[in-house]
Amino acid sequence: QVQLVESGGGLVQPGGSLRLSCAASGRTFSSYNMGWFRQAPGNEREFVAGISRSVRSTYYADSVKGRFAISRDNAKNTVYLQMNSLKPEDTAVYYCGADPSLVITIATSRMNYCCWGQGTQVTVSS
């Protein structure tokens, strides 16, 4: 399995942007679909965006569609989340996860993902 380390979070004003990174260890990174999730206090961890191992497919939660973009660089073992037009309701701890099931479809349930990192805090506030 891979080990994941998220970074890039911080405090940003509404309308601002952040780019999150998730660095993976291990030689099998390119075999995993990858996903970004977030968890706000008192809420369950929810799906934000996912990308297939081939980089051909992406999928977004309706709440972030058109504002966030997921990408990956398999040569660098890294997946990214570019977040634009941030809103206060985007405030959460953001996690990346790896789907080891080898299915083609990008899963949206956290139960399909493993190997969570420690998360990175994103706070959107004026």
C-alpha cells in the first residue's frame, strides 16, 4: 500500500485560491485511482474529487464542480487539488486517499479508499 502526505492548506479569504498536494510513497502509485475528501467539524468525511489511474477520467462533487480541479503526476507520485473561488463552506480538513480495488470507475465512498494521510486544514474566512 501507499503512504500519503497532504500539504498546501492554509487560511484564505473568500474568493481566493489554494493548491493542495498529496505525495505518495511506493512504486505502485500509478495503479491507484486517487481521491480528495474533506471533513468539517461534526460532519462525516465527504468526497470532493477523484481521478483515475490513467489520468483520463475525473469526477467532482456538485458542490465544487467548476471551482476545483484534480490532477496527478504519476512520475512524481503526486496528486493535486487546485481550489479556486473558495467559499467559507469549503472550510475543512482535506484528505487524499487511494483506491486499491483496480476498478475503472472513480469511487465516491470513503469506504473504497485506504491509506489516508494526516490531512491538511483549509480555512476560508475574511
